Amino acid sequence: MDGFEYPVKSWEYNIPKEKRRKKMAVVKVIEILAESNKSWEDATKEAVAEATKTVRNVQSVYVKNFQAIVEDDKIVRYRVNAKISFIVQE
């Protein structure tokens, strides 16, 4: 190693220091469309909850698009297109 210590990512704090950053991680990104009657934030939480039913090691969520459904001049549903990143196990 060149003596340079890489910054620690938040998910790395659960990994012992001697095992951090020795190998590259394989990260996959999935796209989930989610909806809520409350807010875009709640729709994003729904997307993460749905992803974690089948995927482990979720690291981040990026909301690509926002959409609101309007009925009778009021927002009735909030939708997000979320990209969820997770680390693939060896």
C-alpha cells in the first residue's frame, strides 16, 4: 500500500479497520417506483422498505424523478422513481 488511508464511508464503521478497503466492492443499482398518500419522503421510504425485502446491504437511495397525482385540485398521491444501491456479497 502507498500509506494513503481512504476516507471511511458510513457503512464501513461496522467493518473492522484491518478489513476495510482491501478489495473493491461490487455495487448494483436497482430502480423502484414507489407511491405514498403522505409525501415524497414517505414514498422514498416505501421504496427502500420494498427493496430490503429481497436485497441486503443497501447503501444509498437516489430519487431520480418526482411526480404528484392531482384530483379535484389537490395532490392525492406522491410518486418517486428511486435508484437504490447495494453491495453484492462475495
